[in-house]
Amino acid sequence: MKILVLNGSPKREKSDTMHITRAFLDGMKDESPQEVHIVNIIDKHIEFCTGCFICKRNGGECIHNDDMSALLSEVLESDLLLMSYPLYAYGMPAPLKVFIDRTMPLSSMAMKKQGDRYVHVGQADFSHLRYMMICGCGFPNSKHNFEPVVTQFKLMFPSNHTIITVPESPMFNAPEAAEVTVPRLALVRQAGKQYAGTGAIDNDLLAEICSPMISEDMYAAICNGEIK
């Protein structure tokens, strides 16, 4: 499988969430060989979308001459588009959002009804693509945190998507938390192997991965400096 990983964290390889993503990719490689390319979006030159819609009328050519054209070509050549990023203001970090905004050349101005909503008709064939979101956050719980970004991802990619959301993710960068993070990453690796073999992750395994690693109250107390 050809996998394009878009790392949306400004911290690049030091991202808390990338610990989760690397474990997942290792699990996929345990099952079968994978071709993986990791792109740190923060390092790419991507101009803001101006909303001129020229790309939607001329077959997909943007007015900007930057890194986005090459990135879109790589997206279309991939089998799996994996977006790895931390939760920022209940959404994705700004550099990755700019990338998403600039995917406009993939669709035209024409619209069609899909289920109970309308979507733009594509100018490129990405029907083969599968999509994955791996998102971590610094809060101790998932409820009332991940819902906006999960909804956004599902609307952007209504089919062939898999979503992993992990609270307490700063613990993955804390060596003293290895007692709980190492077993959690082992579960993520197991999920990666499962996904590579079947194209899906068992619901019980996914629920365990997305649950807090320690009690919410204890995590909050540690963050507040009440527990050393």
C-alpha cells in the first residue's frame, strides 16, 4: 500500500500524536510491506486559498505556484491518505487547514446530490483512496473535545474513512509515563496490523485505544502540578 502521511503538527517528528501514528504504521508493516511517505506540512510552501474558484473552472489549475500542486499529485497516487495532527481549538492546526482549503482543484463548480446533501463534482479520480485521521489532544477526556473535528473529517471524506482520537496524548512524550503509554502504543500497533490485513479496526480495540490511559482526575492533577 502506498501511504501518504500528512503530519499537521508544527512540532514535526516531536509531535505527541506522531507517536501514535508511527506505532500504527509499524503495525501495518508487521502485516505486509508498506510504502510510506511522511510530509511535515509546516515545512511546505502553501499559500492561502483566495476563494477565486479559478481552479474549479479551468480543470484544476490554481493561481498559486507553490508546493500544493505536487502534494495533490501525490495524494492522487496514494492508496491511503493519513492525516496525523493534534487538536487545536477543537479543529486541525492552521497549516493543515490551509492544505485542506487548497484541495479545491480536485472538484468543479458543478454540484450533485449525494445522500441528503449536495457536493461538488470531482475533477480528478480519487475513488480508490482510503482516509484516516489520527488525532490526539491534551485534555483528559474525549467527550466535548473531538466532536467538531470528527464531524469535519466525516463530511470531507464521507466514505472509506477510519478515525482514531486519543486523549492525554502529551503523555506519549513523557518517559515517566511509559508504564501506561507503552501498552497503549502496543494496542495501536495491533490496530495497524489489523487495518493492513482487513481494512478495518475492531470496534472494541478502537474504543480501548481512544480511552484515557489514566483517570481523568489524576491526569488533570498532574497537568496542574498537584501531583509530581
